Amino acid sequence: MREEKLKIVRGAVFLLVALFFGAVILGGCTGDSGRSDRAETYKGEPAKYVFLFIGDGMGMPQINAAEIFLGATAKKEYPHLEKLGFTQFPSQGMMTTYAADSFITDSASAITAMAAGHKTNDGVINMDPGKKVKYKSVAEMARDKGMKVGIVSSVSIDHATPAGFYAHQPSRNNYYAIAQELVASNFDFFGGGGFKQPQGSDGKQQDVLALARSKGYKVINKAEEIKALKPGDGKVIAINPVLDKEKALTYAINALRGQDPGLSLAEYTAKAIEMLDNPKGFFLMVEGGKIDWACHANDAATAIHDTLDFDRAVAEAVEFSKKHPKETLIVVTGDHECGGMTLGFAGTKYETYFDLLAHQKISYDEFDLLVERYRREHTAENAKIEDWLPALKENFGLEGLSGKDREELVNKAKAGDREAASRLRLVLAPEEVEDLKKALALSMLEKKERPQDARTYLLYGGYEPLTVTVTHILNQKVGIGWTSYSHTGVPIPVYAVGAGAEMFSGYYDNTDLYKKMCLALGFDPARENVLAFLPGKAKMLAA
């Protein structure tokens, strides 16, 4: 009798604990602490095929810049812009992005809100701010309902945004632990970037690729093998054969110089669709992760080309949806804006010249390699900006002209020569040449020897001084300004088409994006998310 009473007491205690943590979780499902008052409903048929495209760092300025660039290079009457494919989707909204501890989110807290419906602190992935409760993502819910799941990213596959769909970590920098969770996720397709720490931070852990193979994954990194994949090949981790030092795909702009990209984001998206297509449906997240990186470096042309590359990936989903128009949902958004990009600069007043960006043929990180080589071959004493003028013209269209040559160009422009006028805008002014000289002097120093004061940070943001000065000069000539080398807190646009797309119109929080996706999939966003991993070994499962 006494044992039965003890069982009842234990059960009551466990129920109280479960209810407490359930309240914590459900608070997150409504935008954290009940701050969202949008009681969303969806009465249509659940979407069978769901695509979520995330342009990391992609806000309205990045999207608009890409559209203006297309219009400016289309040889049509100016001003003119050409819309991207996804900006023509019928349902459009805006979402706020703040984290639990800051109005300016990072990718980890942003993806926790978007993928699992909870506010958390910057740097935390799918856990509460106290780092004790773990949240279940919409992708994990889809998997548990029998749908196939795919994750594609142009950055490393263990980076914050892709990790937000399968990992639960107190720090986004726990790369090896994140990779272990990737293997344990049992998702069907991973594609794009590689792993940052495949053998742990100390290089002594079991290779995560070997671990993946032991769990039934086919791991490949050759272009021909990836392209030859068929649905019958089972679970796959397809790593791009061409990666940068961060284990990410190379920037799209570098293809203009003939650089082999391996597979593009669009090719990965098409292959993921082929591998995931099945009668029970699928959930596919595709991230254009390097839009963010280019904006951190204040490199507008590189960000634009990666945005266009991202749009081509979305087009693959649109093509698929034509076969299943009533069963497919496509959502396109960003997680935050990066760089404080502005379309308008004081130096050009009301004018913009986006066609000038077509002269840039190299990404900032590839130009960094030229700077590194120059630093090895020269000393601070014999380095001179004149050595760089051919490279500046070849890669950015920027010219250093003598007084006579400049005067000749001015006269042609005044006479109505459009080509001369365009070329004149790219001529380096004396003060710009001085800025380049100062930047080169700093680039000739090792990083540890460079000034660490606030003024130096404002000028170069910790990037290669010469490189960032070049992109700043070109961007300013175009009419683009930057306010930061980090993220900003502005709202982010959301575009949707297909089953349940109407829910994504309006102005809401990023935690609501999770709820809307759940409803479109036929999940209960409050009930399904109550897979909380409580402290210790106890678990509370959704009823």
C-alpha cells in the first residue's frame, strides 16, 4: 500500500515538473513568454512538400541591390530593376528578428526561433537561454511523421543555420558535437559544405565521416558521384569537391574568372529534390550562407552574385512545384540583415551607378590571397600602391589616371560619350589613392602588429585593410554604403507560394515562422514541440 502511495507521489511530482517545462516550451512557441498575439489557423490541406530557403544575412537591401544590379546591367532605360523569382511570390510579409538577450540576433538564436519557435540567447542552438531545455525543430517533427528531410547549405554543414534543424547545443561553436548530432539525426540528405572539425577541436576524436558511414550514410565528395546519385542510394552526405578554407562553397562571383565551383547551390537543390521525392513528402531547407559573409566584409558585388545564385536555387523548387502545385509550399526569407547595407551614399547624393559593379570579378577573400602573396614577396619599405593599379583595374575596374589622361576622359564625357562617362566614375580620386596607400601600409604588417584602436576598426573591421578599402571605394562610387561589419536589427522580408502561403503575409515575429510552417504541415505547433530534453536523463515526450 505504501509503495502505491509513493508511486502516486512520484507521478505527481513528475507531472508538475513536466507541466513546468511544458509551460517554458509553450511560452517559446508563442514568441517567448507569450509575446506573440497572432492566433494563426490554417484550414487547408497540409503541404506534402515543404521548402524553406534562408538567405543568411539577406535583408531587403541585399535583395533590392540584386534587383537593381540586374536592371542596371540589362541595357534598358535607367532607372530600371528586374525582380528576382522569389520576390514575385504572391504572399509577402515581414518578421522581427531580435534574440532573447539582444535586439541584434546572430544566426544561432535566429534559427532557433525560426526552426523551433523559441527565443534564445545569441550563440545558442535549440536550447533555452539557461541552456537546460532542448527544443525540437520542425525538421525533426517532419522526420518523425515519416517525411524525408534534407539540409543543404553553401557554408559548412555544421554551421549555425543548418545545425538549427538537427542539433541542440549551448554553443554554436561546438562543431564536433553538432556533427555527431547530424549523424544521429537520421535525416536523408545533407549537401553542400563540409565539416569544420571532423575530428574534434583537438583532432583526436573519431572522424565524423567514418561515424556517418557506420550509421548507414553514403559519404561522397566527387562531383560525378554526387550528380550520379539516385533515390535508391539511401541516406547521403554529399560534400562539395571545391571548398574554401572554412569548408564552404566558393563565392559565385569567382566563376566569372573561370574558377570551378564544383556544384552550385541550384545543382545541390535539384539533387536534394530528386533524392527526397517520395509518396510521404519531404521537408528541405536550403541556405545561401555566404551572402552573410560577403556583407560582413562589406563586399556588395560578391553579396549580389551569391543572392542571384540563391535565387537560382529557389527556381529549382518552383520548377518542382509545377508538378504538385496544391501540395507544395515554398518559403523564402533571411535570418537577419548583415552589414547595415544602404542603397544610397552621401558621396553620390541621389545617384546610383549599379552597372559599375559588373567590373568586379573577384571576391574579397580571393583578393586577400593576392595581398598575402604580395606581402610575402615585398617589404613594408618597397611596397607601393602603383604595383596594384593593374590588379585594381582588372578585378574592380578602378583606374589611377594621370592628369592628362583624366582630362581627356572628362572632355569625352562632356561631349556625350557614355562609355567615357562610365569609365570616369571608376577613376580613383587623389584622396582615394591616399586611402589605398594607408591601407596597403597596414596590410604589409602582420595582423598582430596592426593597430587595435576603434578608428582602425571603423575603417577595416578586422578585415584585410587593402581589400576592404578597395570594396568600400567601389561601393561608394556605385552609391552603396555600410554601417557595420556585423548584423543589424532590422525586420526581414518573407516570401511564400503554395499550400498555406497566405499565412506568411503580414508583420510578425520570427518565432511565428515556425508556427506557420507547422500549421502548413498539419502539425500542432504547441503540442509537437513538447519534446523537451529535461536536465539529467528524464525525458518528456509529446503525448
